[in-house]
Amino acid sequence: MKGRFEIPVRKRTIYILITIWLIVAAIDSGFRPIAMLTGSWTTSTSTRYGFSIDHPKWWKARQYNGYKNDDTIVYIISSEFNPGFSGIEISRKAAANSTIWDVAEWGSILRQRGGVKLHKGISGFTQGPLQVVEFDGHTVLRRTFKADGLTNEDIYISRTEDMIIITLRTSNKQYEEYLDEFTQIWTSFTPLK
């Protein structure tokens, strides 16, 4: 005997398929990543490189001593759930008393030599203008690079003993979708005492 509110199997299957289709359509159409909506963030710390940084809890954060033949890459934060989002990469280079302008010059060199090895040697990045950004009493530089359907957004940070570049790597299509998360991530970058 069927209950008063029991949905027949065929209708239930149709409802499930429609729900799945709506979820896929929302994600494909640029639905905001859920981490910003839920506040599900965590902090990862690298004592080796002297910093901590926040990121969505279910993204993977891994420390490296170089990655794919690029010895400057020390940390990668990525999500396996979105094929158009490559991740956030932190590059580091030892340099005593560097300025943010030194870091920006180093960032331009990295892009000129092929966009770092993560994009398999894609050349021809078009570089946008440098922007001076003030946050929490610190000054950093910001620049966007574009090539072959990809966008890299670099944040240049100088510290007493090294230079740091935090890079958002994504497709042109999804670049705008990740700017809020990227801003929250790079502004959480904290040197260890």
C-alpha cells in the first residue's frame, strides 16, 4: 500500500535526475564556490618556508622543494573538483632585502620563460599593468598574465630574506569566479615569527 506522500519510483528517478542536472548546470554556469558561502576554511603552515596561509578546507595544500622542474615552487593549493581551476601556487626565491619591485621583475622573468612548468611551457603570456595594493599595513604588487585561454594572477610580496609570488592559475572563463577566494587566500598569508 502506498503512503499518501510516497512518490512513485519513476517520478522519484526523474526528480533525482533533474536535481543532478540542476547542480551540474549551476556549477558550469559559474556558481560561486561553496567555500565562500559556508566559511569552511582551514590554515596550512609551512615551517620550512616560514608562513601560514588559509584555504578552503577540502582543497589540498602541499609543500614542495621545487615542482615539475621548477625549483622556485614551494607550495600548491588545489581543488580536484573543478577542471578549469589549476590552483594556487606559491613560489619563493632567496633574496636578502628585496623590494616588491624586485619581486615583480622576477615574476615577469618566470612568465617570459614559459609560464613556469605548470603550463607545460606555454609562452606568450600578455602581461597586465602592475597594481599597488595596500592591505593590513603592507604593500604588495598585483599583476595579471593571460595566454591561450589561461589567466595567472600574481601577488608579489617581499620579505627580509626572500621573495614570494602567490599565483592564481585558472582558465579565462573561471578567472572571475575565483578572485574572491584568491583574495581571501593571499591576504591570509602570514609570515611565521
